[in-house]
Amino acid sequence: MQGGPETEITTDERHSSRVAFDVNDAPREMTLDNRTTLLDALREHLGLIGAKKGCDHGQCGSCTVLLDGRRVKSCLVLAVTLDGRSVITVEGLAGPDELSPLQAAFIAQDAFQCGYCTPGQLCSARGMLDEVDRGWPSAVTDDLGAPPDLTDAEIRERMAGNLCRCAAYPHIVAAVRETAATR
Amino acid sequence: MSAGAVGRAYPRLEGREKVTGTARYAVEYPVDGVTYGWAVPSAVVRGRITRVDPAQALASPGVLAVVHHGNAPRLAPGPEPDLWLLQEPTVHYRGQFIAVVVATSLEAAREGARLVRIDYDAGPHSTVLTDDHPGLYKPDHINPSYPTDTAEGDFDAGYAAAPVRVDVTYRTPAYHNNPMEPHATTAQWHDGRLLVHDSNQGASSVRATLAELFELPRESVRVVTQHVGGGFGSKGYAKAAVVLAALAARHVDRPVRLALTRQQLFGPIGYRTPTIQRVRLAADADGRLTAICHDAISQTSTMREFAEQTAVYTRSMYAAPHRRTTHRLVRLDVPTPFWMRAPGECPGAYALESAMDELAVAVGIDPVELRIRNDTEVDPDQGRPFTSRNLVACLREGAQRFGWADRDPAPRSRRDGHWLVGSGVAGSSYPARARPCSATATARPDGSFLVRINVTDIGTGARTAMWQVAADALGVPPERVAISIGDSDLPTAPVAGGSMGTASWSWAVIRACQALRGKLPEGGSPDRDVSAEADTSDEVGGQPTLPRYAYGAQFAEVRVDATTGEVRLNRMLGVFAAGQVVNPTTARSQLIGGMTMGLSMALHEEGVLDERYGDWVNHDLATYHITGCADVESIEAYWLDERDGELNPAGVKGIGEIGIVGAAAAIANAVHHATGVRIRDLPIRLDKLVGVSELA
Amino acid sequence: MRPFRYHRPADVAEAVAVLGAEPQAAYLAGGTNLVDLMKLGVQRPDVLVDVNRLPLDTVQELPDGGLRIGATVRNSDLAAHPVVRRDYPVLARALLAAASGQLRNLATTGGNLLQRTRCVYFQDTGKACNKRDPGSGCAALHGQNRDLAVLDWSEQCVATHPSDLAVALAALDAVVEVHDTDGARDVPLAALHRSPGTQPERETTLARGALITAVRLPALPAARRSAYLKVRDRASFAFAAGSVAAVLDLDGEVVRDVRLAYGAVAHRPWRAYRAEEELRGRPFSPELAAAAADAELAEARPLRHNGFKLPLTRAITVRVLTELAARAAS
């Protein structure tokens, strides 16, 4: 069943829509219940289980993916809104059988335990590093006028939207720091 | 064996799957024709369902069934009344699952659950724990089988006669485990056999419970638990999700995925009981304890008695001639409390280690020194020497690493701008136990080995640790060993909990590997698969009863904003003595995780109950705060090289709980040192400090 | 979540027309609040009108030195905008103090202003709430109300407005551009949100179906010296226990002008006019700031669990103004 719609559409035509968007650089087209979130579209219709459902309300970050290159919580995005847009999930962070430097750093630093928040942490970190590259400030940036310096305090603040009950936080910060330093 | 893989740092075996999103959790297996279950919670606290009207739900597109007590498959009444779900119209607490809607999509299931109409006859209820509750009683024993009360000497006389006394009461709220993966199950029935992919901490026990409930032979039930998104005790036994999913799948005769919502995790799957703890300590002028009393009050449900062993920590931690501990319970109209990381020891140590700090202040002795002075080589409870007790070594090493010697003991002695800075210490201990376990080891002609054992890796690194243990027991490099875990068809293993997983599992792995080596040709590989199995029941059961404990010392430095009352942790450092550490990488992560959960307990978490509704109103992760990334500036864990020959073949004590024990006390003690204000009800949040006159 | 139809309008007029024709339709912008509440069953629209692709996503510098912010400009883009960072730091700081990076990438300017309260009773359909279910009662009034209002609440509702952005905009005298079936009009931010009174279900003064299209900031050179201070129960990713937005303009030591607004104290972002009055024209001192806060809070009526908000709001008022004054002096 993987790769195709796994669940049935249970609503009538008025309440469902044909939608086409790219997932991990491959075009996907399907008919979805308008209520279906991006998270559930990935998990239940596209067989992409990397993005996790931890709270389904935008409060934990486990479902983080990149939407047009920006990190978002996929549980709060309705898939029907995504026509023509591009989604990258944890499965698309590196080529087949490869690890991105960030993924490799997560393993090397033991930046996870149960692993459930990890795909969200990785996508969030990926998006966050791009935000830093764009010069975006954070709540702990002293000088709003200067490009941010990615201190540990900056990493902690910028990763605050991803909860980890195993509390791998110090190792997540280390993995992000290490990845940022070698870019 | 010590020169081999055990003790060396290895990355997790499943690391690659976890960082690429290919590790499958309970509701992530592709299943043909799968349907979706959505649990319906009761809207009243206590009462009786008078009518279930499924019509509107069934008329909703995609809804296949509404399963409730009137139509659900029958379960055998078992020893776990909490799991006797959808069998009777009785409601025991608000949020109890009283129906499941099954639909062909998640969206339809959610909406269907909203549309089920249920009428009740509701009765009066009581849901708040108080120290004068008329229902307070003395249970026959406390978890798992400790005596309810203990007494030695004459506490009242000893206390009355002492020159220095502390009499303080601490309160802790309900805590909710909140693993990142909710309790979740995919259930499938094939020819009368039940297959579940389930998120739990022990597939063997879940299989046994399901077999009992559905009146099946154990061989007819298979529980697969490859990856688990945390549990922290809450997945220690079969819980509602797996039972509901199996009931629903049988009812609709199709596979069912059922995950509880985050909101539904606040209660029905268990939680740490709130506690009210009075601690009285008496000492001579040198700080030597003469009398200790710890009176603990906690709650249980009307369904079943769960008597948390809150004061057990105090029985063995520090010595005194006059000692007493008591436990009292109240049966409330609440879900049954359950395990949460170091049940008993965690809240108990918060109280005792806080009181020790208050005693240190009262007697004018450094709190590290006070603990050293009251160390004991003999277990005050059992009267026998500890197999090993390195509390003092942990305190000394921790003090040195932390820079404790520079500390000015006076509260409010350090200021950094608008921050008041202080530091605190606490002891930590947790019993080192083991349970019977079985395993098999197989040698193959190609020189490789396979070890099979139904271990559950809930994020502890169990898979990797057992692989290391097996390699050493086989005397081969770990690359030649494969390990198979997380399936109830594998040899039976006990739960990943109580800090006894590694001890229990490694025991069976080592015995199976030793037995296999006895069957193999000297120095060569067999010409066909050769297997050996081991069951440690006799050996574990025959072990002498001795006081076996892991120890630790927790150090914390906090800063408190003198005007807003905000509390932040600057740094925390723990030193532990927990026997052989199998994998330093995963061990460090687990200890830091425990310490962080202690930080969360000290400063952030609180289940806030509204008596009128009888449930916790802050039942999500936006309103029930757990510690986040920005809260953890520096947490470090270290351990001593400890060898204890009275434990188990691998010499391990377990590290899952010790990291949280004492952590909250160290932080609370640091807050007192920073501010001079003693907050005795957790969490220590700004609302308890802002505007307090001592602060400014 | 009830099944709903989905509509993507071609322009603002069409969006407004659909809302006018569909009594249970709702606008969908970032979705961070609406989708959350739809899952909870708190909001049950039968049509979603997706305004995300309307051309409302730019920030324009105005000839008079002000700024016009399109309604669908994301919180993260607005916080990173160089002019906002330079000329309106209070706004950038308020945005950065809110939610998380992922949410700020979704949440919009207009949607943020229309955020619903985070009162736990409002969010739970099993509990009484006049805002969600008019006439059902206010469970929070005598319930767990630590996070709720101390000012301007009514017997019917003690909710607070959760937005940080709105507090900063209140201090900046922002103007909200609105389209409804009668056309376009301006609403001062101070007049956008309502007190709960006897109709807490009505949170703004906007007519049903009105669409916020932009927010205008007046030129305010003094805002270059502005700040937002938010205090919360954990270091990040939490709603405010207390917050203050402040603009301070000093002439020597004398307060020439000051703008002050509070979050987490009332049903709407709370512009502290009385405190401003106390401060204006007087030589600044921390004591004066404290007295000003006290004047503002004189009519506060704390609930059972939220009395701490008074000393807290006072403390952060003193802190933020003293720091701005120190910056002026240096």
C-alpha cells in the first residue's frame, strides 16, 4: 500500500479536493478529505512515517517538515492548501542511503534516545540553520541590527519549539553546533 | 569480559533508522484495509451510562462502528480493573474510555467520536487529595510489596529529646509521563489469533495480559514492539490503547490503528500521584541524625489500589536510632495512578533531601558534609551491610567537579545583576534489582551469532547494550553478533522499567551465550546452526536478599530574578555509582534525561485539577509545561568506576531512575540558597516568588 | 472536525463575498490557531476561505516614514524585516518572543491579532465557557484562573488575549485595514478588540466576514528606543505570564513621550494610558515607573490564582522602562 493512498476518502466531493504538491522532490497528486493535515497526508496516504504525531496541536514539534524550504509544524497545515508547493520530510534530508551532516552528527552526539521527536528535531534544525544564514534574529539575539552569532544560547532558543521528553537537549545542541561549524 | 565491548561507547544500533525516519513505531506499519479507532472519554466523573446513542456517529461518512459496553466483545474480568474496558456502564472517573469509534479515516473517526451521544446518571465525586480527607486509610502494603509502615526505636521520644529539629511538609502535584509517542496500537485478528504492534515497555507482559483478557492461549497473541517513543513508566503494562484497539478490530473484523490523543494521556494511562509529605528530622549539635520520620499521603482510584512507596527512600538512605515511616492513601474518583520514573523514590527523595537541606541550615553544617556525616555502611532498614554504597564518593567527586568548596553557605550571598544565584545539593539512591528472564543464542556456520530476547528498547539503548553484552559473553567482536528484540515471539523478558532491565536481560543473555559456547567446537564454527537457551528464574530467585542500591549526588546552580521571580537553572551536575556502565554514550544520555525530568518536576510540571470537573484542566503540552531545549543550559552526568560482585553477572545496577532521584531537591535547595525563600510545594514557579518581600 | 468545503478566492472582494454568503464560513490564514481549535471542536466552520494566496504578503515603507504590513506577512518574516528591526524593535522583539520558529513561519499578522484565548476552559468543549458557548457560564471565574485576567473582566468571561504581537502594536498606535461588504476602512488597533462584558463571544469590533488586509504603523521615531519584555513559566515556547511593550522618549531626564501596553492581563491588549499619563512630563526614575504601573493597576481585580500578575506587571514595567532610560543616557 505504500506510495499510494492508503486510506479511503470518506467525504463527498464537496468536502474533498484534488491536490498536487512535491514531496521530497517528487510530484504527488491525490484526492484528499479537506480535513486532512499535511502530517496525516504524509503518514496515512503517502506512507512517509518520518514526521511524527506527538500532540497534533503544534505544541511539540515532532511533526516538523520543511515547506518551501521553511520549517513548519505539519499537523497544523491543511494539505488542501498545498497545491504547487514543495515539502521536504526527514526522508528527504539526504539522498538514498546517505546521511546529511546533521543526521550524522545526531548519531555521533547521541542526540536522541527514543527517536520519536528526532525527525522533527532534524527538520527543525535544518530550517533553523537556513534562518541563521538569512540573518534572522531570535529572542536571545542582543543586537537586532547585526547578523546573529550562533551561540549555544541561540541554538537552544531556536530549537525551543521541539520538545524531547528523553531530554537529549544538550546533545541536540552539540549536534547542531557541530554541523553549523563545518558548513 | 571487561576488556571487550562492555564499557565501550557505541552509537545506537538503530541510530540510522531513527535519523532517517525509517524506524517504525506502533501505528506506522503498512496494513491492508486498515481502519482507525478513536477513543471516546466519559464526560462525567462518577456515575452510570444510561444510554449510548450511536446514530448520529454512524450516519457520519466513513464511520464503521461505535463500540461500547452494549456491543463490545467480552473480556474476562482480570486482575486489572482499569483494563476491563467497554464491559460495563459504570464510570469511575472523568476521561475513562467508554466507547471507540471506528472509521475508514482518521478524520472520520475524530468526527464520529464527537457525534456519539451518551447520557449518564452522575453521582457526587471527590477528586482532590488533602491531608484531612475523610477517606484516608492505611493500605495493607505498598508497592510492590513493602510494609506500609516501619518503626525502629522510639521516634517521638528521640525527636523530643534532640537539640535540633526540622518539621516540614512538602507537596508535589500530579505529574503526567508524556512520552513523545502517545500510547498507540495497530491491532489485527487473523483466524482467532491477535497480532498487535504496540507502544509499550514490555511485550511479554502485554501479551500475557491480552491473552488473559481475550481468553486466548499466549501462543495466539503476538505483540511487536520494535521502536517505542518513550514510556517513563506509563507503558509498563498493557494500557487502554492496546485493549481498545483489539476490541475494536475484533468488532469490525478489520485491522485498527488507534493512538490516544495527547489530551487523552492525562489520566487514563496513569500518572504520578500527588503527594503530601511530612518529614521530621532531629539531630545532635554536630548534625548526626537521631530521629527520622517520613509520613506520606498519596491517592489511588476506586478501581484498584496503587500504593506508591513514597517514604521507602527514607528507610535506607540515612541512619538514625529512632526512625519511622508511614503511608496513607485515599481512594478518589480519579484514574489509577501508575509508574512514572522512579515511582516512590523520586517524590520521596524530593522531600527527604529537601528536609536534609533544611536541617543543614538549622544546624549550621554544610549540606554535603551533613550527608557524609550521616552515611551508613549498614542498611538501617534491613540491618545488613550494603553490597556497595558509594554515596560519599559521589558527593565528594561531585563537590569537586562542581566547585562546591567556593560556596558561601549564607543564602542570598551571590548576585549577578538582577539575578540571585544559589546552589544546592541532594543525595540520590535507587534499588538495584533483577527479575527472571530468558534468552537464546545461536551460532551459525558463517561465524556469526544471533541472540534472541524480548527486550524492549524504549530509548534506553537496550538493543545496543545487549548486543555488547552478548559479544563479550560469546568472546567475539560485536560485529559478528546480531540481536533480535521487541517481539513477544522471542524468549520472554521482563519489562523495561524499575532500573532492572539491563540487569535482568544481560543475566539471561550471558547465561545463554555461556551455554552456547559449551556446545561449540573449540575455536571454530559449527557446520549448522547451534542454539542454546537460558532461563534465569532459578538463579535470580535463589539470590540472597541483600541491600543493593545505586547512589548519586546531584548538584544544581540556579538563578532567580529578584523582581520577577523567574527561576532558571544555570547548571546541574550529577555523579553516580551504578555498577558497571555498559555503554557510556547511551548511559550518559539516560542519566542526563533523568536529571532533566527532575528539573522539569522542580520548575515546570504541574497537573492542575478542577474539582468541579474532576480532571486536569491543563491537559496538553501548551499548558502542561515540560522542560524545553531553552531551559537546559548545562547538565552533566558522571559516574564512578564501581565493581559490585553481589549483583548479577554483568555487574550492573541500572540507570533509568537514579538520574531523577534527588534532582528536584537539589534545585529546590539551590532556590533557597539563592533567595532565602523555601518553597515547599512544587513546581517552584515565578508566581510563588514574585512580590515575596525577602526577594527584593 | 466537521467536513468543510474549501475555497481559494481570487481576490479580497471574492473572499469577503463568500464570507458574506456563508454564515458558517471562516477565513484560513496561517492555521496555527484555527486548525488547532477545529480539531478540538471549538470552532466548526463548514467552509474555509483560504486567504494565504491573496496578494497581502508584503511589507511596504510608507512615504510618511510609517510601515504597511500585509495581513498574510508571516510572523517570522516580519520579525526579520530590516526596517522593523531598526525602527520598531518592540515589534520584532514581541514577535520573536512568541510561539516557536515553526509556528512563526506559518502564523500571519492578521491571524495573530484574531487569536483566540488560551483559557483552558474555552479550549475544552466539555467545560462551561460563555465565549465558546454563550450562556453556558464561565468555569474559569471560580476555577483554575492563574493565567487569566486581572483587569476589565466580567462575570461572564475572565479570558486574556494571548498575542504578543498585538501588545506591541497597541503600544505603536497601529491602524488595522479592514475589508468587509461595505468596502475598506481603517480601525485603530486600540478599537479592534473588545472588553468581554456580557458578550465575550464577540472578541473584536469587526463585523462578521470582515477581513483584515493590512496593519499600518505610523512613523514614530521614538520607537527606535523601544522594547518588549515577556516573562513566562519556561525559558521559551510559552505564553506570557506577563508582558510589556514600551516606547520611551526622553528629553534629558524628562519623559517627553511614552507608550506602554501590557499582555496577559486582560481580554484585549492593554494600552496603559494611565501609566503613560503618570510618566509624561516628569523626570524618569524607577520609582516613577513603579508608581505609574501602580496607577494603571489600581483598578485591577485579581482572581483567586492570579494575584501574582500585579507585582509581576509592576516589576516588568520598572525593568523595561529603566533599561530604555539607561540606553537613552548612554
